[in-house]
Amino acid sequence: MDEWSDPLYVLSRVEYMLAAPRPELLPRFSATAAAVLPHRAAAMETGDCSRLPIKVDGDPVIVGAVTSAELQRLAALGVPGEAVVAEETLGGKRRKLVVLTSAPVIGKGAMIALVPTEDAPADRALEIVAKLWNIVSVNAAQRASDPEPAVLESNIAAATARARAITDLGQTHGTTLASLLSVLRSRKLGDAAARQTATDLAAAALVELRSIADRDQELSAEPASSAFDTLVTQLDPLVRHNDVTVDLAGPGDDRPLPQDIAHTARTVTRGLVLTALERGSGRVRASWQLDGQALRITVRDDGPEVARAVPATGLTERITPLGGRWEVDAVPGWGATITAVLPLGVQDTPELRPLDRLNSRELEVLAGIARGKRNRQIADELQLTEHTVKFHVRKILGKLEVTSRGEAAMLARALDLHPTGGSTLVL
């Protein structure tokens, strides 16, 4: 603890945590905090990571049993900026816990629960870890609010898989519990007291299941109006002392936006507004509109230099992983209108489509299979050896996850793979 009185040591530990890649954030914080507050395990829930909102580190016996319902209850106990000591359930067992929560200006904040090795942690230790967590969580929220394109792409895929898994899990458990209730309410059964107790338990389980689903929705999305309000807060210090008139028009819609869409929308809007100001615009209007299955982000200005009204490469890199596109209307003497259209539905990545798993040669071989040709005929047509064609056929069956040439041919025809002029393919 004495070393924590040295400012250089404290700054070095803060630097160590802030420089952590996202997967290392919790382990680095846990390792740093352990020097002040020894603990067996740490579990974190963050509202700013749609990819993996729950993270754990430490004793596998504890962290392996942590559930989102437990963390949800712990989050309700937290006081932002303070360390709360409580005896609550974590990892399926009641334990002495230290709960740290944050509420940064940007982002939804985060909660971390530590399992201390001491029954009564020192007050100074609690104060230090609370301050450290505030610093780390504010930095994490800032990084999450403007994710890199590569992070966006992986977030989308992971969030989609997670959402589907949660939906399937919810439907399965809901059906099971509803069936249980139906049986227990049957008048053909005796022992009313037992039936009532079981009914209460099943009803409580259904309520908790719905609560978990609601919490997951809260962590992975935010209302469009709230997302725009956050943008207004972010833009205020940038335009407050500027002579340019900046009008901001929200969507007036509380439909949920996936977090990655909301983060990207704010980044794009800020970038377009600042670019308009740099081009000498006297008036700028930024608006969001939910149009069917897309969010339209429009920034209109009266700047004279319309030739420069082109979205920056960095902004294009932001919207591309989301399947976004630009609409640009620039008229000399009138100004420019730039719109980013972001689909609200998750876009399928190319590798998820069956035919995109095949290379060009495999597509040519598959085209021959679809036309009913044998390996020798395909080999002659493509000027390959029959052995090479057999190799490609095995690879094709594996990549398409089928067991026979007939299934591969049916799939090719169903996906509209057909040859034109020999071996040239049209998909």
C-alpha cells in the first residue's frame, strides 16, 4: 500500500490499465486493484459493449457460474463513484462483495463486482479502487462510443449470434415453464399446497426470464431519441462558441437502435457537422430520421465550397461494415446535403453465404456438377486432371455442408448458380 503514495507509481498503473486492449481491460484492472484490495474474482457488466456485455476474471469456480441475473441485481446496489460492500449472490453462492459502478457523461456506464479475500476491506483500499474504476470506465466508455471499423464488424456478428441464442433460449425456457404451469394447474392433480408452491416457483422463473431478456435489450440497444440526446450533449462544446447556427433535429422516435448503429450515427453526424463548419458554412442542420428499416442521418449546410462536400474516408470506413451508403446532393451557390443511410437490421457478412465460401475454381466445378456432368467431363472442360476435380468436389461438399453431389447440385440451382458461355459464372 505504501507505493500507492507515490504519484509516479499511481500514474504508471493508470497508464497500464488505459493502454489495455479491450479483452485485457478487466484482467488489467483486476491485477492492479488486487495490490490494494486482494480478491479472488471479478465480474463486470457494461452497457457499452454489445459484443460481450459480461466479462469475468479470476477463480474459475466462481466466474464459471456467474449469471446476468446476478449482475443485474448487483448493479442496482451500486452507487456511482463509491465502493459498496454487500453480501449478495455471485456465482450461485452468497458472498461478501465489493460493488463498483460508474456513470460517465458518455455511455451507459459499467459495474464490477469483486470477491475480496478479506471480510472487512480497509476504507482507504475501497476509496482507491473506486477512483481507479471511475478512470477506467470513463476511458472505456469513450472508446466504445467510437469503435474502429474492424471492431464494428466483429461486434455485429457477435451481437447477432448472441441475440439469436438468447431468443432461442428464451423461447425454449418459456415453453417449458408454460407447460409446467399448465400441468400444475390441472384439477386432476392432488395436493393443492404442493401445486401452489410449484406454480409460484414457475411463475417467478418466468418473470426472471423476461427480466433477463429485457436487460439484454437494454444493454445491446438504446432508444433513438436518447441516442440523439447524447449526440446533442457531445456537440454542445464544439459549437457553443461558434458564430455558425447549428440546428439539431432528433428522430422523435423511441424505437431501439442497436448500440453499434447508435455509436456510428453519432460519430458520422459529428464528423459531417465539423466538416461543414470547416467549409465556411453559415448555417448547418443535422437530423436523424427512422425510415422503415434504416436510420437516415442528414447534414445540410449552405457552405460555398461544395466541391469539398465529400464524406471523409474515415467516415466511409465507419458505415461500410454496417452496410451503410451515402447520398450526396451538392449545388454550387446553394450548399450541400449529405445523408448516411444505416440499415437497422444486421447485414449478413459475405462468408455467411454458402456460395461465397467457394473460390473461383470450386465455383466452376460446382457449375459442372449442377449441369449433371461427371468428374471426367468437368476435368476435360476445365483442363484439369480427374484427380484434381475429385479433390475440389470433396472441398465443395465440405464447405457447403452437404453429403452428396446431388445435394450440392440442388443447392447450386436453388442459389441461382448457372453457367454462361462455358465456364464463366453468374451468381
